[in-house]
Amino acid sequence: IRLAMRAFHAAPPTTPPLEEWQEVGAKIFHWLLYVVFLMLPLLGVLTLAYGGKSWTLLGWPVPQWVTPDPVMRRLVKTVHETLANVGYFIIGAHALAALYHHYLRKDDTLRRMMPGK
């Protein structure tokens, strides 16, 4: 839903405008957040599938759709855990950047994130 909203409604410009390197950095970090938030559930599902575990989605049992493979499960789980740790860094950097803009730069970046703004 967030990606669809972002595609149809561009983020309003920051006042005062950002320097070019900050604008580029913000775009990179936002897209990294989207990638992490989309990849983690998929990698989690693959970990379950390669582990041969039965699981349900919204109350419905999901059939086994890959051949269980402990080596592949371990690899996917390692990638999942590594990406999650990278995600913690990205989320922390995002929060610090928002606080930097609000308290040090004193622009409207944090206020623009609030609903109805």
C-alpha cells in the first residue's frame, strides 16, 4: 500500500530545500527501507518452506511448494538474519536523520511525516 501511495503521490518538497547529497541519500535510504521490508517476509517464508515446516497464512494452510533442503534453509536463514540486522541500521539512520532535520537543521522534514500534513 505504501509503495502504491508513493507512486501516485510524490512526497512534498522539504522547506528549505536539501543539499543535493542529502536528497540523494534520502532517496537511497527510503528505497533500502522498502527493499528490506519487502524481502524479509519473503525470506522468512522461504526459510519455513525449505525447512519443511507446515504453516498457515490468514488461517489457510500453505502447501509445501519446494523440496525441503537443510543447506538451502540455512543459507536463506542467514541472508534473512543479515538483512534484518542491516535493516536495524537503516531504521536507526532514518530516525537519526529525522531528528537531525527537526532539531538541528530546523526544517519541516519531521512535520511532513505527520498525518494530514
